[in-house]
Amino acid sequence: FLTPDVLEKFQVTILRHAETVGLIGAKKDGGDAATGDIIVFFDCHVAPQPGWHESFVRLIGENYRRIVTPVITDLDVGTWQQRGTGGQAK
């Protein structure tokens, strides 16, 4: 996914720590290094569904100081597919 073309096109920077800093330390360093208007963190258990960004961007656009979180959905661990409905930001 992160081919040289993708890295350049989307101005991706990958940060790596010499030693383990934990989840919060890694997110803090990533947030500190971010230069975009919106920062999104996907943890290892997140599987964004098609169109996930639409409600997310709309809600942020209504109030730039807003923190948007996804609805927690039920994922089938065998197929990584969402079971039931959901997937909207609130």
C-alpha cells in the first residue's frame, strides 16, 4: 500500500522509534509531527468501511474543535467484514 508513489502523492511520513514507546507515546509523537488539518488514528482493530470519511469530514466541518469517534462495530475476525449495520461517525 505504501509504495514510493503513494508516499510522495500524499506526503506521507513514517516515524519509527528506536525503542518501544507504547500506543499513547506513538500517537502523541505522530500528532506532534502531523502537518495536516485533520489527524486520524486507526488502531489495529479498525477496518474502515467504504465512505467512512463522509460523515467524519462533515462533522469536523461543522465544528473544527470537535473530536469525532466511530461507532464501534462488530467485525467477523475470520473475514474482517462488518456484521450488522453501523460504521458512521458520531
